[in-house]
Amino acid sequence: MFTIVGRVLLLDTVQLKLEGLSEKIFLDRYALKDADTNNTKVGDTVLVLTKDDPKFPAKEVGEVISRQGQQVKIKLRSGETVDSTIEKLTLSVEKTPEQLWNRLAKAMASVEATPEKQKEWTEKFNYILHDWKLVPGGRIAAGADANDELTLFNCYVIPSPHDSRGGIIATLSEMTEIMARGGGVGINLSSLRPRRAIVKGVSGSSSGAVSWGGLFSYTTGLIEQGGSRRGALMLMMNDWHPDVLDFITVKQTMGQITNANLSVCVSNGFMKAVKEDLEWDLVYPDTTDPEYNELWDGDLDKWKKLGKPVKHYRTVRARDVWHTIIESAWKSAEPGVVFMEYYNQMSNSWYFNPIICTNPCGEQGLPAWGVCNLSAINLSKFYDAEKHDVAWEDLGKVVRYSTRFLDNVIDKTPYHFEQNRINQQGERRIGLGSMGLAELMIKLEIRYGSPESLEFLDKLYGFMAKEAYLASSEIAAEKGSFKHFDKEKFLQSGFMKTMVAEFPEVGAAIQKQGMRNVTVITQAPTGSTGTMVGTSTGIEPYFAFEYYRQSRLGFDKQYVPIAQEWKDKHPNEELPPQFVTAMDLSAEDHIRVQAAIQRWVDSSISKTANCPADFTVEETKRLYELAFDLGCKGVTIYRDGSRDVQVLSTDKKEDKTSEAAPAAEAAPAASDKEKASITSLSSTLAVNVDAKTEQVFDKEYKRRPQILRGATYKINTPFGMAYITINDMNNSPSEIFLNVGKAGSDVFAMAEALGRVCSLFLRYGDHGNKVKLLIKHLKGIGGSGAIGFGANRVESIADAVAKALEMHEESRVDDGGASPYVTATREVIAETPTINYAVTKSAATSLDLCPSCGSASLINSEGCKNCSNCGYSRCS
């Protein structure tokens, strides 16, 4: 007998068996493996490569049922059998969570001083790991006692590059080495001289800090393409740097920085200048100072305190810089903002190790050579059904044991850079976080984002912080405080003042026993691990409760398990108010939740404030300023379907937005300002032709007049909501523009290309019924999923274009042959989306192609891109 717990079967023998996507993630990412697949034998559980595509490979779980030499036959979990070869297998040594838990418990307890202590803590660690009460960070799960070369740290911040060719190459080498071993990297570029600054050694000028960021980004892309793990990079720049405006807008130039997250480090002084509408100086150290090469490390305050000269480059209006940040974030969710001066004021390491950058997902601010040491408490396991309350006692115990678990990771992990070892063993930074918050709140019937929830979150996370700090202090009494612990200065940090004021017992414990870890709490994204254990990820609400799964039996509507349980008990009823999704909440709700939790997080939080598509730039500005006022250390938003929407114009700098512009003026969104030639369209489409061809082409190709009229059709597709504009010339369709997906995404690029090619086809030549021919060849093209059933079924973006053309032609018939000039968007929204695995109507417009499985299932959540199909996370 068994009961269903999400995608985990809980057997009466107290043995867990994973199934579906949970099992696939477990075997692929975290289970111990045998690298020599020659050891494969009948009965082994394996992952088999079923789609050998370098960009979009696919793997399935199965059991070996026969082997003949190098050939094997695999029975997949679906019941199908496939033939393969042993080199296409991933051979798992661990097949169940118990085996993983036993390995991790033993590994982390092995650093204890005596055999008795090792036995004691092996049992205690097994207790917290069992049933996923504590879910270790991905690197810990994959690497502990698996391979001496594998780091147990998820991410790193390396020092800002030394401002020289050799220094930049040294940083590049350090970054590459870390990424190759599975770690993400954060780099602050502010140490590099600005564009056009004099470089005496070569009698030339600098290409600027942003250009070198392009080098780091490009290299990250190579690692992404070449390895099983994809590189993750955060680039940051301080608000005083002369190149900061270029940095803010760099992603609006195609191809310059494409493989990095971007954030601006904002100071309190800059925010004051924004609020008071003051001017702001962009400065940089005087590179002619004789000690520049020796002393400059990117810390401007330290440079000034040394009495060193600073060169003024120009003065700008602070609000103009702020508006540029806001507008760029509104358009494409980047850059994020980190309130770095405030971060350091709150940081417990303020007096010896300043925070200079964050990791790629932004939840861990770190000093130079700092690392992320992460695991998450699964809060969904701590609901006391009898009391209809949190199981506080058990939660406290698990928090305390988990603190020691992470402290032991510091002594267990291999160190590939001596500087990492010196830094981490000198400050012993750990990051205990959470997942399953949304599930716990639903069980408690508390609506995420409500005033009641903010009070609950303050109580919950305050309790967890108190227990973790008391545990760290107890470990210090036994094993000693971190090397740089200074009792008086430690207790002067902004965070500790709040902690001691609320929980005097913590201050008393630290005064008496010391502190083992400089920081203890981090709220990291848990996309892969959260999906694996079947609960809500990180501190985020569920992205959606309904999803559609494709199988041999067709497309079936399914629900997140906790929603399914409620539906089973209340058939034909709507989910109650506590079942709230990310897009149901206002952006302010997201920020207020983040701020409530931030109060009890000594590091930071990975959180996305989801906004509707019609969220304005002004609303975005208010949101960012609200985050600062409420004490958040950073802020990232994602506006549903973020993109530029430009009115047809010959002036490519004109940038007006329109929620539902008349079709006569509608134009496709450009992914970058420099690509605005798409929307200029004052003469012809941009095509490359030689001189001879151009003469013939001009005769056959119908040039576009200054103004065309048409209609825009809103059609739901497997890749999100498509806005398809069809413009007429001589009473016949001659131009198609496609807006699908976020600017800069693969979906957006492919849709744009399809629109261009269709327009070219319609305007070239004068033979046959081109519209009918185009419909014939586009209609029915299928992809990885579909939306809707029957007449409303949409197979792909191409199929959506065919449907829009059919509607356009039908409108012409209905209007007696007149061109259908309309000012309202025609809507065709399928009622039943059918994308594989956990993709929903509300999620659709946020989707992009997953680089791991290729499905249109990549969503923005927890400050990162996560795949709801295969569990891929850009940040983990």
C-alpha cells in the first residue's frame, strides 16, 4: 500500500520511490553514477539518450532488459522499449533517495572529531534528510563523496579584474575553471577603466569595461555549449562608473553580452539623488597615479580614503540614469538592481570583508573569493494538521541540525583555489534557505501576499533565523568561532541590531559563546530540487495550479498535487482564495513578501516580482523604489511578455508604446534598439542582394508605401500569446509581423524571421493566389505541443499565422471584399493549452525554449530561468 505525495510514492515500508520528472531529475543530476557504462547489466536503472541532438538532447528513464555486446534494449517507464548502445546510457549507482541520504549524511558527519560524534551526526543528518525535510543544494547532492574534483559550492564571486590585459585574462581563467567544475560566477566590472580612457602602455585608449564583460559572457557561452552543465554568470557595475549607461543598455545591442545576468550596484547616495532630483557625477580613479596598478581594486571609497585622485568624467541627472535602468528592466527584465551600500551596512562581514557582487541568481552577496554554500528546508513538511499550525518544534530541530550540516560542508568540500579556502574557512559563510513555502501557506489557508501572510512570514522566518543563529553559536562554543569574528563589531551590523532587538537570547548567546558562521541564511532558487521533491520552489508562489501533460493517451488536464487533493474533495468547485499563483498577485504583493522575508535573511533573496504585460514604466519605477524603501537588498521584475513595442516611424529613436495600437500603426517589437530598422520600413525589407539581382528584384518586389492598414490577431500558441499583424496592399495581404515571446529570446527571433519571410513571399511577384498557398503550407505544422482542441487547436506559431490569414480572408468576405481595417485586436484564445508538463495559460506568454530539452517550457521565476518540463535551471 502507498499514498501519493506529489510525484513521490511514500511506501508503507518508509521507502521512497520517485517517479516521472522527479525520478529523471534525481537520476540525471544528483544520484551517484558509474562513469564506466561497460559495467551495465540486465536489470540496471539507466537514463538513455533518446534524442541525440547537440542543442536539445532528450533522456528517458528505463531498465535494461537485454544486452548483447555494446547493444542494449531498454524498457522505458512509459512501457515502451528502445534499442540503444551503452555509450548513450547514464548508469546510476544510486536508484533511491535513501541511498542519496545515506551518502550525504555519512559524508557530512565524517568531518566530526571523534567516531562517537560521527555516529551521532550521521543519525541526525539522516533524520533531517529523510523524506526531504532538508533538501541539500545541487552541488552538495551531486558531489559529496562522489568525486574529489567536484565542488560542493554552487557559486562564487571572484575579485574584480585587475585593470590590465594580464589581470583580465587571469579573471577569465579563474571564471572558466570554476564554471568547468559546475559553479556559477559573479564578477563586478567596476575595476576596469572606462571606454576611451588612455592606456599609456600601448599609446591607445581602452575599449571599456562593458566590452570586457562581453569577453566573459562569450566564454560562458562556450562552456554552456561544451559541457553537461551550463555556465552561469552575473556581471555587475557600480553606479559611479562612467560606463554605467552603456552597461545598462548593452543588451539592446544584439550579440554583445548574451550569456550573463546584469545588475547595477546602487548606493544610498544615488537613491537620495534620484528622490531629490540631484545631479550625479560619473568618476573613475586617475590612472596616472603612480600607485594605481598596485592599489586599485574597484573599491572607490577605499581609494578615496587613501587620499588618491579621482577623475571626473561627466555629470548626469540621477533620475535620467534611474529611468534608463527602469525602462530597460521594463522592456526585458534586465538589469536588476542591488542596493549594494545598504547591503554592506546590513552585512555581518561589513568590518572585514565587504560585499562586492552577487552570484548569478542574486540571492547571495559575496566578497572577493566568497562562495555559496546552500541547502533548503522543505517547509511543506512542517504542517501540523491536528493543530492547523506550523510544527514549530520539529521545524526548530531541523533548522538547528541543518545549520551544522552546512557548516560541515565547509570542511568537507575540495578547494581548487587556495584563495577560496582561505576566505571560506576564515568566515564560514553558509546559506540555509527554504522551499515549499507556498504549499505550507495553502495548507494553513493563508493567502500569499495578503496582510495576514506578511505577519505570518515575519513570524516564520524570524523563528527560523533565531534557531539557526542559536545553533551557530552553540557550534562556536564547541568548535570555535569563525576566524575574523569580532564580537563587538559583529553585533553592530544592521542585521544583528534587528536580530538582537527582537531576540535578546541570540545576542546573549553570541556574547557568551561566539559565532561559528558570519552569515547563516540565504533564500536561493530551488527550481530543480524543488521540482524533484514535488513542492513549490524557493519562496515563490506556485506559477500555476493547472497544467497539461502529453502522453500516449493524449492531452490531459492535471493539477499541482495539493490543488488536485482539494479538487477531489470539492468536485466542480473553484479553488479557494489561498490557492494563488504568481500572476494572480500584484507586483507590490511580490515585493512586500520579499521585504517581509528579507528582514530575517542576513544574505539576500532570489525573487522575481511578476508583473502583467500592461505594467507601465512608471509603475515599474514605483515598484523599484518601494523595494528600496521596504529594505530589500535588490529587485528584479519580469513583465509578462517583456519587449519593445514601437510605432511605425522613420525615426528609429522614437520609442512609443501602445497597449492596443490601431493595426494601421502596428509594428512588430524590435529585440534591440539597434534593430529598429525593422520598424522603420520606409522603403523595403532589409535583404541582402547583389547589384545584378537587385535590378530584377526591384521589378518583381512590391515596395512598401509609407502607410499600410490591416488588422492584428491575438492567438494563443504553444510558445505564448502571439500578436499577428497582417497589413494589406492593393486589397491583399502583403506584410506580416509577429510578436511572440520576450525580446532577445529564441522564440522571438524565430517568430520575427517567419514574419519577414512571409512578408517577402507576399510582396514578391504577382503569380497565383499567394495567400491561399501560404495558408496551405503553414497550416498544421506541429511542434512539441499544441494549444486547444478542434477548430481552436493551434499546433505552432506557423499554424497560428495560417489561422490568422484565414480569419483575415474571412473578414474580407464578411465585409464585402473590403480590407478589414480595424482598431481592435481580434482575439482567438484557446481554452485548453496542451504543452508538456506544467505549462499553463497564465504561464504561456512568459515561455522560451529550454536549452536542455528544447520544449517551450522556460519560465522566469526566482530571479532565474527554469524549465517546467525537464527541471533545467539556468542558475543551479
